[in-house]
Amino acid sequence: MLSYKTNMLGKYGRPDQIKTELEAMFGENVSFNKALREHHGNDVSWHKAQLPDAVILPKNNDDIIKLVKIAVKNRVPLIPFGAGTSLEAHIHAPYGGISVDLSKMNKIISFHQEDMAITVQAGVTRKQLDSFLKGTGLFFPIDPGADATIGGMAATRASGTNAVRYGTMSEAVLNLTAVMPNGEIVRTGRRAKKTSAGYDLTHLLIGSEGTLGIITEVTLKLHGVPEAIIGGYCPFPDIESACNAAMLTVQSGIPVARMELLDKLQVKASNQHDNLNLQETPTLFVEFHGSPSSTKEQADLFDEIIQDFGGGPFSYADKTEDRNALWAARHEALWAAKAFCPGKHMIITDVCVPISRLAEAIVQTQNDLEELSLVAPLVGHVGDGNFHLFLMVDETNEHEVSMAKKLLNRLIQRAHEMDGTCTGEHGIGKGKKAALISEHGQELVGIMKSIKKTLDPENIFNPENIF
Amino acid sequence: MLSYKTNMLGKYGRPDQIKTELEAMFGENVSFNKALREHHGNDVSWHKAQLPDAVILPKNNDDIIKLVKIAVKNRVPLIPFGAGTSLEAHIHAPYGGISVDLSKMNKIISFHQEDMAITVQAGVTRKQLDSFLKGTGLFFPIDPGADATIGGMAATRASGTNAVRYGTMSEAVLNLTAVMPNGEIVRTGRRAKKTSAGYDLTHLLIGSEGTLGIITEVTLKLHGVPEAIIGGYCPFPDIESACNAAMLTVQSGIPVARMELLDKLQVKASNQHDNLNLQETPTLFVEFHGSPSSTKEQADLFDEIIQDFGGGPFSYADKTEDRNALWAARHEALWAAKAFCPGKHMIITDVCVPISRLAEAIVQTQNDLEELSLVAPLVGHVGDGNFHLFLMVDETNEHEVSMAKKLLNRLIQRAHEMDGTCTGEHGIGKGKKAALISEHGQELVGIMKSIKKTLDPENIFNPENIF
């Protein structure tokens, strides 16, 4: 890591050198307060905090355009900040600079109910959007565990439990508006459902982790609230059978809306944390969307499949409250895992493999954990071949730390050997830069870098992420 | 248009200057034959032919790498060629150069049945892929009218009749392999269903129309052949009611697999061309995929909707042959339209609008046609808000040509006013460059251009397309 204030492009400036200008521009919406900066330079991940020098809360697009111009002129890093829930230190500020907190830009701009679409400011959170959509007959399916902002979710190509049926942010965004490093504001597309007009800059910005532009508005595709929902859970004798049942469900073409794996340890942790009473064995949480008859048909087919793998019984969560409790527990899995191992540091990571390799990948990972004497509750969006580890590490124990590193390396290497990816939905950030190169090769990463250098020649936008 | 052999970057070289080198490298797979060059510099569109100086048929990736290196060194334009079915002169060679015909690269590389994916060389055509998949229980849904190559379909972000349910090439490609202007071959991603590892270069290449890289291999997502299919057609009293029925079908959340509009004129043309016996009035062709009960449920709901709009009766095409005949007619619509107006030149164009504006867009376009005394059968992937015109023009009639231009301008302007796009699936090519700028603005197009310039500084890859 290069030292503070410098990178390959030369010295960075600092916001206090342009303090008067910033204060004149942003008034009470710029702060140099340490507690605030600590909140902005420290995510929930295992990465050490790296504070920005200042925090600015823009109120509108014009604020951001002004900010970008002054930052680029003075070579001050800009670090976009949504809800601070990213997991690979995306929001950390290794060279200081300004955290651009979009929480004041949280308006619904326009709701296009007839087109099943909505345009929101980047600071709108997913729960805020859920509340807005209540009663409209439409919903937005992407649900990362945290109450992230839509802008942050776009910037990190987030997904969640519904991705197996409804896709990720990659499929959910119709177009977005962003302020680019040259100070220009662009809208990447129209509201038509499909287009073949020019390069797909929408997808270039989705997953760019704040390094190419600051996303300020997003137009999202919505879906009709299903007429009927059947949800429930199902225990399995071992993790392999749970994975194989998940695989066959997908392969059978059952349009399962959610299919989440919790390993034995995670079930224990969730039982304790969320007052559940699940059998402590690998378990799938599932949900089917459709008409009353089609959901029943899906659930019946699923029931046949799980029996073939020794799973079951499938317990229906008929009441909405029961279903909500189940999914709340799934969304709280991270905190349940943390509470389960008090005093330990939690390394949160994910990989994604082709679904035919999922059982193997998970079984081998659990063998690794045992061999290396490590503890890590496991959850997975298994319909997508994506799983997460909450690796619990005593940071003061050098041996354990080195075993954890070994585990993480093996995990990524195995994903790559299976033609999978080093991250299904967390992003590269500052934590997986080496994995990016082993995944794509220097040639492809070189192309990514050349795009970065063209659009942000001074490397002002979220430096030290991805590359 | 700049003159032959020069563009903004200086002079282009010509393949005959490196003839000996090319012949040594490619032997019988390089040709300077005029008939072959005519076939390669002339698509089915209204654009005038512009011939390449040579045609090369590479046999493998290494051939293309070698070719790119020698072409860049000698500044010879390279024009990727699949099946030659593009509609905006993508394959035309305004500065001459080499047409890179991928038809010899037509192998299935690897079939991942358990993961519902397949990797093919770029020259595989969609019908070839269909044949390969027959009997496997899987199918590939993207079906542009022509028997295009998978590489060409990726390069132009093609779609077709199934896009309303299964998406376009933007959703269908898991990763692709391309030779870039720097002569490096890259694979843009892994086979995992989702990833958040770095910039999305897969989507940057999809729809880049050969201007950023030559696509050589594509990994596609496949879908399970539905257990049951119900298809049929349904007449409407007028085009507005047909559009509104289509809109309500989508808004009701019926997961219709195909929903195609043919206007009265197109029905007439198809009746003549394909020996159909349809009532000559605006008609929807539809298809529902699912289980026997869920397809029946969808068809029943659809039947209720069409009755609300005065449509019907809904005629089921129960037998596979009948259904195939229906969809064959839809895929042949262009040729039926051409045969309907012998001696006329056909301008094929498409736009796409938010579905809530579809009826308006189509009705106003038909009013324009009447006002300007023009003839144009109309078909539409109406579930996506996308429609096509086959505008019939007597090229020797100056007045008619100028009315046609007026019509095309109004069509695009209207799509833009409705927050739609100037092309839903045909691409920009050489025909819609001005529309690209009015759609996105100079700022966004400027960013696209800067990416092009970074990756292809000599503007060797398919010059004069998009920009």
C-alpha cells in the first residue's frame, strides 16, 4: 500500500486546503468532525478503519457536480457513501479525502406504475423503497442483508435472496444518472425496457464501486406482488444433500423465488439470536411465488425432490408473520453469527460457483474449516451457486489469523478452479484485488484499468478500490 | 462522410499492401474475390453496399490474434462478419479493409447441461444451436428473425420474440471471449451465474457492434424446455385495442413467453406469403410456457383481457406443427412484407418505448404513415414496447424518399419524447448515429467515444459504426 496522500499518479490534496471554499459551498452539510469521519471510514467488515478528512452531504445533483469539479481541481479523493454497509472496505479512505454521503438525497423522483418502474435518488434505502411501494401491487426484489441504499447497491452490483428468480442489480436497473470525474452529469439510458443504442454504460457503472462515477439517481424495474406466496423451511441430514436438493430444484425448472441454505452452525446461531426453534441441521429456507395453484404445484415438486435427498419434512410458514420471521432471521444471519462467537473478529466473505459444483465447493470448504480448526457459520443463496462464510477469528491469535488467510485463499482458488468467481455479490473493494487478477488475468484487468484511467485520469474517485 | 482511406485519425492502409503476408498466414482462407466481397459488404437493409477489400475466414482464436496484430500495425480496418443479417450496415466497409467472416468458427465448445449453459464459437448460428440442443431438455430463447450467428447477436445486443419473458442477449450471455485491438485475447468472466468482480466488460462488449473487440466465443444461459406450451392468435378490432390488451397482459403479471403484434397490412402480407388464413385485422400471436395447469391459467387470464378490449376469439394452435407455422410466419414477416410491395425498397427500422406509451406511439406512427402517404407493414415485440416498421419506398421517387425520411425522424423523436430508445434491438450501426446523440446527449456519447479511443486508438475495429 502506498503511503497517505500519494499514489501512482502523484500527491493527493486534502480537503482542509479548500476548507473555506467547501464551507461556502456546503455550509452545514460539510463536516470535519471526528466521530462522523469515524462512522464514514469504517464498514462492518474485518478491514481496519481509514478515515476521510471530511464528510459532505450533498442535497442534489448540482451539489455533486460542484464538489466533483473542486475535488478534481485540487486532487482530493472522493469516496461515495450510501449506508456504509459494504463488506470489502469500499468506503474506507486510504488517502483521506471527502466521504460523499448521499443520505440527504433520498427522494422518490418518479413512480411509473404502468411501466412497473421507479426512479429514485441514490440515497433511498431498500426498506424505504419497500415502504413506498406497499399497497401499489408492485415490489422491488433485490434485498441484500443490510438496509443498503439503492445507489450503493447499484455501485456494488448487489443481490440477495430473490436473485435466483428475479436477478441481481445487474438485471434490476433500467438506467442511472451519475456525475462523472469530468464534472459532467450523464443519464445512461432511457426508460424503454430494452435498447441497443450504443455502449452499455449502465452496466459499466453497475459494480464500478464508485471508481468511475458517483451514482445520483437510479431507475429500477419493479415486479408485480405475486398473488400467492408459499414459504417454509426444510431440514436435511447433511449439507451435501441440502445442496443437491437445491441444485435439482433449479435444474428441474421450478421457478423458486428464494432458496437459502443455513448450515448447522448458522441454524444454532439463528436459533439463539432470533428465538427460533429449528432442528440443528443444515436447512433450506424457500419461497415460491405465483398463483395459488402454481405455487402449490411448485411446493409439491420441491417436496418430492427433498424427499429424494432424505430431507424434510417441509414446514410451511403459512402466515405472513411466520414467513417474515423466517426471512428476518435470514437477513440477521450475520448478526446472529457474530453474537454466537463473542469477542471474535468476523471476516465476511462470499464466492459463487456454477451450481453443479456447489455441493463440492461447500463440502470441501467445511473440510478445510475442520482441518484448519476454524469456526465459520455458512449461509448461501444456493439457487445461484453463491455462498457466504462468517469466519470467526481471534485477531490476537497469530496462528488462527494465518489459518484464516489460508482458508480464504483456498476458498477463492477453489472457486476459480470450478470456473466460479471470487465474489458473487460483495465486490472487490480493497480486500480482493489480488483475487481479481487471478480471476480475470492481467489482460482483462488491464482493460478495466485503462477505462478507469480514461474516465478518471487523476484517480480521484474512490482510489484503491478494485485495482 | 469522410473519404475512402482516411478518417479523423489519418490514412488507412489496404489489405493488398500486405497481401503476401495475409496469403502466407491464411492460405485459401483469404480472398479478394469480388462476388465474395459484395456478399460481405451488403446487408439486407436499405443502406448502399460498401465493399471490403478482402475477406478472411479465420479458423480459430490464434488466426484472429494474428490478423488483429497485422491489421493494427498496417492500419487496415477489420469488419467482423457473422451471418450478414444486421440491419444498420454494421458489416459495410466504408474505408475498405478486411471482412472477418467467422463462419468457420462454428463449433460447440462445451455443453454444461447441469448448469444450463453452453459455450460456443461466435460463428454458431441460432438454428445450429437449436438443433444441437434438441432432445437435451434445454433451449436458447433469443430468436431474431434471421438465422444470425451467436457472435453477431451478442455484438448487436439482439433479441426477438421470447425477450418479453427470457430477456435479450444482454441477459443471455454469461461471459464472452474476444480479441481486443491490442491483440490480446480476453475472457470477460467466469461461468458462475452472478459475480461482482470488477467492471462488467461482458456487457460493454455486448452491443459494441464490433467496434471494441472481435467476439470469438460466447457462454450462454439456457432454459428448461417448458413442460407445456400453449400458443395461438387473436384478432382485434383496431391496433389500439391490441396494444392495450398487450399492455394489460404484462401489467397483470402474466408471464407471457411471446406476444407479437402484426398490423392489418402485415397480416395481409403474411397471409399471401405464408398461406395463412388470418382475418385481416390487427392480430396478436401469443405463447405461454409452464406446466399444463399454469399455461392454461395464463391463457384463460389472457382470454379475459382480450375480451375486455373487444378482441378475440383466441384461436389455440394446439399442435406443434400449427404453432411452428405461426412462428415461422412471424419470423418471415420481413420477407412477406417485401413480397407484398414488389419493386419497392424496404427500410427496416425499430424503436422501443415504455409499454404505457406503446399504443400511442403506434397509433401516431400509423397516422403519420397515412398523412405522408407511405406504406409500412408493422410488427412488434409488444410485450417489450418494441415495434418494427417495414417502410416501402420507391427510391426513384424523390418526394416519397423525403417523406420516408420525415417519417423516420418523427418516429425517433416520438420515441425519445416518450423516454424510449431509437432502437430496441437493431443497433446504431451506420444508420442511427445522429439518433444516438439525440438519445443520450453529447456528454454520454463523449464517454463512449473516449472508451473506444482508449481501446482502439487507431480506429481499426469496424470504423464508422455507432460514432
